[in-house]
Amino acid sequence: MKMKFSINGLSLLVALFLCLALAAAAKTGNGKEKGKDTSAAAVTVNHNAQDDTMRLEGEKRFHSNCGRCHAAPPKFPPRTMATIVRHMRVRATLTDEEMHLILHYMTQ
Amino acid sequence: MRTLVWAKRVAHACLLLFLGLSSIGAHGQDEEIKPVPILVGYPAYFTRVTGGQVQDAPSFSPLLLVPLGDKWLIEAKGNLSDTYAKNAKGDYIGTVSYGLGYAQIDYIANRFVTVAAGRFITPFGIYGERLAPNWVRALQVSPLTGPITSGSSLGGMLRGGFPAGTDKINLNYAFYFSTVNTNHLLATDRSTGGRIGFFMPGPRLEIGASFQQLLQLDRSHAVGLHAEWQPNALPLTLRSEYARSSGIKGSGYWIESVYRLNQLPYLRRLEVAGRAQQFFAAPKLTKAVAAKLGALGRDTNQADFGLNYYLRSDVRASASYGRQFALGKNANIWVIGMTYRFIMPLAPTSGAKGGAL
């Protein structure tokens, strides 16, 4: 009888331990998932920040280069814009970086 | 519970993969945009009154741009105009003129060098290459220094622009060699030369110099200086060129300012332009040579003032008045007219991944 209580008690302890272990595991898992959420958010933030930086830099280059000779044109479809920017790279001797930044800005 | 956890993990992995790919896509986005052939055109109609002589000149300048792959570009620009003026009998007669501004193929070899071949605008100063199109120029009257050098060349050219060791200064250059062509429509001189410029994006200032050596006739050479400045605080452009020939074509300079009235609500589409210029004929010209040179054979001072109004971003109305002072040839120059600029893709523009030709 005493043995039965012991087994029951042991089972209870094991069950309790398992519950605690699962809870801990679940907690750890949640922590990992939170970490993943954070890294995903960080990637998004980084991407957005980089995109914004490129766009702003592109806008700056657009005004400092294109505005030197002519009025600012409207934005055209990306594939049309790509031809215009290549033409301007040759005609106005834009640098490679300026060409990419301006194209990025004009196709956003 | 376990299934739920795995589902969450897979979902997160997919999200991360998507974000990662989006990021990579964003980095390579510009490269993925495949350019299409386009036709650009500048139809224009201007009425010009020079010393009481009226000229009506409708014109059209089509520009064809054909990109090939990632590094090639074919550029061809034509000019067609019909100038109506009264002849000696008082009849209103039209004279058609046409020509080929340039027809060149460009190969972007790397970030430093672009190789061009064919007929191209001579890289001397900034007016001919950058500011000459009707749509672009602030004043329709051309500078007097234009004819000092050959406007077009036939041959090969190396050009490019890159940061000069720092992001604060960009170096741009163009060096060429041209052969002679005696065709009356495509005439070019045998010559060589180039231009080098330093552009500072911060203060938006460019200064540069040009050189041309004629390899025929009197084997004269020409040198030029140019500067352009757009203050950050104002919608103002100041530009200037100086050119001097060692031969019989004299020397001269012009200074131009263009101010866009951005700050005035009802006039923000209006642009005010002014130019002052002086031309000095070469000394010791005989009367016969001076007569043959025409405008290049006499000292001339000229001042122009003009207005440009952008009815839309692609339609511009222009008017200008100028006063030319030349010995025995003082004249008022009135110009009024309109320019339209269109850009027409010659292939479907939908879908960034479509192949170029």
C-alpha cells in the first residue's frame, strides 16, 4: 500500500517534472520564436531603411544631375526609364552608381 | 501542440525566406529591369524675327534609342525643319533642311569607360552635347561661340564618369578621334580632342576644359573652358562657356542664368532666362575671309532675355528678346514658339523581366 502511494507520488512527481520540462521547453521555444520574430522584423526594418536611403540618395542624385540641364521629367514605366537612364549615362557621363541610384528612384 | 509548433516554425522559416529573397530582389532590382527601345521626339514651332526678317520654322527631331543586352546602346537622332521666309520678290517660301545629329553605338565596357563609335556630337564644352536640343535649351538662340569648333565628328570616342577618389568629386571625360567626311549632310572634320570635367555633387558645381586639334586645312586648335553651378538654396542655374580658336574662327564666351520661379504659387511653372555673350573675330582677317566666315568674321556683343512656361511637364511655351550689337549689323532678335517632348516605347513595357533586343 505504501509502495502504491510511493509509485503514485513518483508518477505525480514525474508528471509534474514533465509538465515543468514541457513548459520550460515551450517557454524556450517561444523565446526562440520571439528571436526569429525579432530577426525577421530586423530584416524588414533593414530592408526598408536601405530602400529609403537608396531612394533618398537617388532623388538627390536625380536633382543634382538631371536638373542641371533640363526640367524634371515625370516618371515613366521602369523599362522605359531604364533606357532613358542608360542614354543619360552616356550623354551626361553619369557615374555607374548615379545611374543605378537614379534608376532606383525613378522606378519606385 | 507539437504540430502547431512545427507549423509556426515552418511559417516563420517561409517568412524569413520571403524577406531574404525580397531583400535580394531589391538589391538586384535595377539590374532586372530590362530596357526597351524607345522613340523620343521634339516637335517644335518657332517664329523668329531677326532685324525685321520673319522666319517661321516648324521642326521635328526624332531620337531613337535601342538598348542591346546589358551594355550596348544605339542612339540615332535626326533633324527635320522647314523654314518659311519671304524671298526678294516678297513671296513666302519654305526651305526644307534635314540632317543627322548623331548615329552612334555605345558599349559600356565597365564603370570607368564607355566606348562610342559612329557619328557623334563633338565633346567640346557643354552646350553641344547637353543643352542644344530645343526641349532642353533655355534660350532658343544659340551661342555665338558654337561654330568655333566642329559640331559633329565621325569616328570613335572613349568617355565616362566616375568618383575621383572621393564621393565629393566626380570626374567626367570624353576623348575622341574623327575622320573627315565631305558629304554635305554629314560633313565632319579630321580632328581629335576631348573634354574633362569635375563635378562636385555637394555644391552642384562643375568646371571643366576642352581641347580640339584640327588635323586638316590650317591645322588650328581650339581650347575651351566651361562651368555650371546650381546653388542648393535657389532654383537657379548659372552656366558659362569660353572658347578660343588659334585659327581664323576667333574667340568668345557666354554666361547664362536660368531661374525657375518655384517659390511663387501662380508662377512656379515659369522660368526666366538671360544670357550675355561676346564674340571676338580673329585679328587681321582679310575682308574676303571675314565675309566668308559670316558671323564669325565680326566682333559681336549680344544679350538675350527669355521666358519659358511649362504648360505641362512635356509642353513648353517660350519667348525671348535679344539685342545684337555688331558693326553695321545691329539687330533685334525676337523668338516665340512652343516645344513638345514625347517618349514612346517601341516594345511592351509591362513586366520587368522582358528581354531587351
